[in-house]
Amino acid sequence: MHAPLPHTSDPAVLDAVDRLVAEFGDRFPARLVDSAVRGSRDDLDAVPVTALPELVERLARQRLLDA
């Protein structure tokens, strides 16, 4: 079982937002990238904590590519 991290201070979320803003900042406002990452984190709530950083970023990236 994992303990959910608050999204406002979750380092995996903050790092993913930073990387994806750098990657998609010319196409999307930072707030939309932030929303995609946080939404992805919410959707992956049942995933073990050790897998979250990679999966959150992958899911958010795919959602931004599909947008």
C-alpha cells in the first residue's frame, strides 16, 4: 500500500511539470501542463509510489501530445 503525496509538494509532480513545461511550453501554457501532470497523478493514485515519477510523466506527456 502507498501513502498518497500532496500534489502541491510531491517532488515527482513538480519535476514532471518543470520538464514538460520545457518540452511543451511553446504549445501550451504552463497551467495546462501543470493540470495535465496533476490529473495524471490523480489517475495513477493506485500505482505504487516507486513507479509514480516515470508513469505520471509518461501519461501527462501522452495527454499533451494527444491534445
